[in-house]
Amino acid sequence: MTKHQRLDDVNRRLDDVNIHLADQSRRIDETNKRIDAIHADLLKRIDEVNHRLNRLYEVIVRRNEHTQLEQRVLHLEQDVEEIKRKIAA
């Protein structure tokens, strides 16, 4: 095999490697795009869950406030009844 033939063989092999590397790079880019899309979707889902949890917290707080107000009203009603009884006596 002559020097020129060996050089041609090396050049062909380098071309093959370059083609392979370009293909791998394209595949990596496609994979990164899929990962980015999944990442964006997961962030959206997490935001939705957080929003739902915030709403649940608001409902629980309102329910707790309602219970506290209900207890205060009952206590005030009892005080009013007691005052009425004292006035009537």
C-alpha cells in the first residue's frame, strides 16, 4: 500500500468519523429538545399543583375562620341571653 493510498484511507476514515459525530450531535440536540419539552411540562404541572394547594389552603383558612366566628357569635348570643335574663329579673 502506498503512502497516497494510506492517506486516502485515513481521510475516508476521518470522514466517516466526522459523519458519525455529526449524527451523534444531531441526536443529542433532539434529545435535549425532548428533555426541555418534558421539563417545561413538568414545571407547568408543578405550578398547577401549587395553585391547587394554595386554593386548598385558602379554603381551609376560611373554614377555620368561619368556625371561629361561629363560636364567637354563639358566645355573644349567650351573653345577650344572660343580659336579657338579668334585665327581666
